Amino acid sequence: MNRKIKKVAILGSGIMGSRIACHFANIGVQVVLLDIVPRELSDKEKAAGLTMESPHVRNRIVNEALQSTLKSNPSPIYNKKFATKITTGNFDDDFEKVSDVDWIMEVVIENLDIKKQIFEKVDKLRKKGTIISSNTSSIPIHQMIEGRSEDFVKHFLGTHFFNPPRYLRLLEIIPTEHTDKGLVDFLMDYGSRQLGKVTVECKDTTAFIANRIGVFGIMAIFHLMKEVGLTVEEVDALTGPVLGRPKSATFRTCDLVGIDTLVKVADIVRENRPNDEARELFKIPDFVNTMVEKKWLGDKTGQGFYKKVKNEEGKSEILALDLDTLEYKPKTRPKFATLDAAKPIENLHDRVRALNKGKDKAGEFLRKLSYRVFSYVSHRIPEIADELYKVDDALNAGFGWELGPFETWDVLGIEKVVPEMEKEGYSIAPWVKDMLSKNVKSFYKVHNGKRQYYDINKGEYLDIPGKEHFILLDNFRPNKPVWQNSGVTLHDIGDGVLNLEFHTKMNSIGSEVLEGINKSIEIAENGYKGLVIANEGQNFSAGANIGMIFMLAVEQEYDELDFAIRYFQNTMMRVRYSSVPVVVAPHGLTLGGGCEMSMHADKVVASAETYIGLVEVGVGVIPAGGGTKEFVLRTSDKFYNGDVQLPRLQESFINIATAKVATSAHEAYDLGILREGLDMVVVNQDNRIAEAKKAVIQLSEEGYTQPVQRDDILVLGRTALGSLTAGVYSFKLGQYATAHDSLIAQKLAYAMCGGDLSEPTKVTEQYLLDLERQAFLSLLGEKKTLERMQSILQTGKPLRN
């Protein structure tokens, strides 16, 4: 059956229902969002003379839920205008609308009886072949199909999204034994390609995969920290980014999720898995029970393991809970030799090894935690999944772990760790020992450019399915690179296409990256179809190397600064004017120079989750890697005969002067950073490089012609400059801008207007590059600019001075 999902019905408009609706709208799907009718009028409705029959009243619950979701931060939707894809209604008046959709998803409260009542109604109205699913996180999927029709049962399964669904990439697919296999295959592919998810097929077991293992990990920490003698802050310092986990680490994550939610999952596992060898670890510790009794449930009640208060000076202060006294105290900065030794290590694998070797309490805690998790996941195969990679995929995408449990075990060395675990009394599943007895020493390997996992049933390595369409740079690392230096690696990704990868800190762009770009283009121009610039770091690029610029400015090395800026500009122009196509595939933070690089590409293939913009004013300068020039060029291209030109220029000016950053790639079109009809957005970040490679090949095969530098850019000169300067002055007068903000904005306006020209004039790209460079250099001579740079370098926070 050739399925297409054009319209979905979401039944239940709570936090999850509304957010899932928004994510379907993100990908262009029409959504019908339904919920219950209110039981009584609100005071506001009574005052307005409305009745229970008024449509406004009957749809109040669903409309208020959706509006609240659309206002939430971070936004659940790529672009506010996408919300028009969602129509709302209620269960009493609009339920028949489920007969006209391709997928019906239930997202109501976790009550089996209520879910069954809804499915009974759905069964009567749905058309044959329509997908029906539940977003349950705790109720067994097979219990929901009792009494349903054969066609319903065949097309029913669990689809468990993680909250927030736009940002957490995991989608657990849980079929029953009756679910059509073709439907499962379709949703695994659709979830990946269209929804941008890491789709994991799960068995219908308690808490499925991610929550079963993730909550076990948290419960293990609760018990282990008491045994080792660690505080809340110390555990979070050890289980956050240093370990390849989110900043929220353990206890901040608990506060975000809700401590009552965590308790509920732990209780469900303990009650429903009597044969789980670690069942007692799911027993809720006394301190957690007390917190639940006191309603210290985390963010939802204003306090949990952490609490934000105002101190005597009226400033916000974070307090941490002392688990011995259950009193809040000022948050402290943990100090461990193991942590100090590991933090400077850039490579995550090396860092994890260093952490687990520690001789202090930190090292002891992390070793014991690793051993407990390794033991537990080994015994969950094949209970919760037949294939071990599913456990890692679920924890990577659902809990934000950069290394899943089996991946971490590989990093530490299975052969080395198993004897240590046995010595400490940890149980290891027989299949792991059997694997080692066959001289198989890792759970994963890369073979012929494909990542493989060890299959315990077949006793051999198999390709991880579902990755065939992706190009993942990790799979190319065993090959010898085409070229590399300390900041970049150039890979041959096949079919005559190269990929340049950055691996500097924050993927910042310094001399080594600029050298890499020039060298890569030179190599591509001699025998390749073209070049992709992409990496798989947490972010594409935080921009230029501010540290280097700051040092040169402090030392007043202006000739060297001028050379460095020219080199940056010339490199961006090389990206634009090479003789082969250059496609840039950004993701995550793409700021400053990273944005400028994207704007000079022949084509951009951006992850939907690309946060892109020119933020240079935050460090006291203007964009000078071609970013200012490029905005002027694009603004000029929008002018037409009879057009009132100044408002278009003002819009571009404001985008740069206020350091606007798009909150998604789709929003970047509105800011003029991405180009309609030319650049493209992919929802699944793992698909960027494959799509960028296709774009290079297409451009090459269509007969790519080297572009010619532009000499027809219309700048508006003195009249526009006066208008922009007046606007800046009024902002300063109204105290919306500091004196230094105003100075930066005036320099920006001068460059964007083409200088103090007496009339609108057509100029070259080089003319504009010279203006932006001169403005940049002059601002580096300002004390307040250096203060802004110093603040970013020392604290990571912008300074408004």
C-alpha cells in the first residue's frame, strides 16, 4: 500500500497533544486537534453572556491549550505561520472528522478505560486502513485493542513521542503481535524521513526501552550517591556534559520532567516486572517520597532538587537540596581531581576513559554507575529488544546521551571491564560472555563505510538498518582522509564529492579552518564534482575565533588584523566563486562566520534545527566576513522599478543591528539568510550530508558554471544613511541602546549604505567588503568593544556597555 500522510487527528490537546500537533504542522501536515467540552462556563464567559452551546465555549479547552503551547519557550513550531495547518474542535461536535484523516493518534490521560472509550468511538468512524496509535508511555499496547475490529487491530500500535517532540528526537514504535508488518516498516521510515525522528521499534514491555533504561539509571544514581557520599551538585557535575550528557545532567532533568512522573515510571516497572533482577533499585528512596509528600516536584511546583530564590541583594540565586537534612542551601561548585583532569580533554571517548579511571570519589561513583548500567542493559537483551543498538539509539535520542550504554562499554573496553565487573560482584548476561569467548571484543564496528552491531541471535555483525539513506562522517573515520590539519578533516564521501569537517572548539573558524576551506576547494577543483562543508559536532559553528581577534586587538596589531580579516573575506568569496559547486549543510548554532559561510554557498542544506544569524554586534563589531556585504547584495536584488527601497534596507539593517538569530531554518527564510527556491531544509539532521551530496552532484551534472563577481549592487548612499542614523539616535535617546550600541549601528549603517555617497550608486562586492572591514577594524580600537569580547571569552555571556 502506497501510504501518504496528508492529514492527522490528534485526540487530546494537553501538553503532549498540542506539541505533537505543532510538529506535524512543522512538516506541512494538516492537523485536526480535538479535546473535551468544558463542564461549565468560566466567569469570563458568563460575563460575556455566552452559553454552553456557544462554539467559543465548547472549544475553549482545546483552543486555550493550543495557544498556550504556541506561546511556550522554546517554541514547538518552526514558524508561527505554520500554526494555520492546525484546526481545533471538540469530541462531542467534531469527532466525525476522524473519518477523513490518514492517522489518528490518541494523546489523552493515562487511563486505560478512557482510552478504550475513545477507541470504541474511533473504530465506528474511521475509514479502513487508517493508522491508529496511542502516545502512552506506561499502558501496555495490547490491552487497548480488546473488543476492537480486525482492521482496527491490524492498524493499531504505540507511537511514543518524547517531550518536547520538536526537540527530543526519539519516537518509539510499539506494535502488537497483530499489527501489520508493512505498517510498522512504513512508520519507521516515515518517522525518520518526514518527522525527523530516530525511530526505534520496541517490544510491548513495561516503559518500553528509553524510560526503562533511563529511569533505571536515575534510580541507580539515587541509591549509589548515598553509598559513595555525594551531593546533588556533585552528581550533576559528573553526569552532565563532561560525560556526554545534557547540561541538565541528573537532578535538573528530574526537576524538568517532574519528580512525580519519575516516581510513577519507577513504580510501574517495580510492580510489573517481578522477575527484574534489579527490581529493588526501582524502590523509591525515602528522600524522594518526602519530596513528593511536600509537593517539591520540580519546575511545575517551583522547587525540587533545586530552587530559585531572591537573595538579600534582590538577585536570583539557585539553592540545592541537601538530601540528608532536606533543607535547601546555596549551590556549591564541586571539586574533584578526576573532574579537573577530564574536563580539558576534547575527545569524548578519551574523557570518559579518564573519568572512569579516577581514584577519588568521583571516579569510584562513575565506575560503579557504569557497571550497574552495563549489567542491567546486558540482561534486558532480548527482553526489551533483540538488537542492542536499539537501546543506544533510544538513550541517545530520548535522553540526549552522546554515548549509549553499549557504546560506552565499547569505549571502556568490554574485555577489560567484564573481569572488573565480576570481581565487584556485578552480574553479566551470558550472551556477553559468549560473545567474548568467540573473540568478539566490541558491540559495534565499521565495515565498508557502514556501522554494524553484534547480533546475539546470529552471533555475527549486521548492518544497522534504517541508516542506508544517511551519510554519517563517523563511518568514514577508519579511512585515510584526503587531507587534514589540526582544525579540519577532508573526507571522500564517494561519487566524486568531498566533505570538509571542522573539529575545533565550538567549531570556531580560525586560521586552520580557513586554510582547510581553501585547500579543500583547491583539491575539489582538481578532479572532484564539488564540496560539501558539514560536520557532526553539537553545533555547526559558533563563528570566528574571537580569542585570536581579541589578543591581536589588545596588542594593537592592526596590520595583522587587517590581513586576518582580508583572509576571512577572501575565503568566503572563494566559497562563492570556486569553479566547482560548494554546498554548506549547517545545523544547531550557526553564528557569525558560520552564517557568513552559509550565505556564500551555492546552496544551503540546513537542518530544521539550525539557529543561524549574524551576532557580531554582541561582541562590539559588525559582520566582516562578507555578511554585511551579502545582506546589502540581497537587499539590492529585491529592489524593482518604482519600489520604495529604504524599508527593505531598514529590515536588513535591523536584522544585523539587533543580532537576530533564527530559531529554526524555516525562520531563516524570513530573515533573508536562506533563499526561497534555492536553499532547502531537512527535518532529520542525519540526512543533511546525504542531501548536500545530492545537491553537489545535481549542480555538477547540470553543467556548473563558475559565477562572476558582482559589480551591480545598488547602494542608497547619503539619504538612506541619514534615515538610519536618525533611527539609531532615537533608540539611544529612548534608552533602548547604549552609546556604544549606537556607535556600532552607525558604522553598520555607513557600510550598508555604501558610505556617504551623494546618490544611489551601483558598486562592486569588493567595495562593500572594504567598507565592512574598515568598520570592523575601527571598532576594534574601541575600549568598549574589547570589554564585550572579554566578557564573552571569560563568562560566555554578552555585555551591554
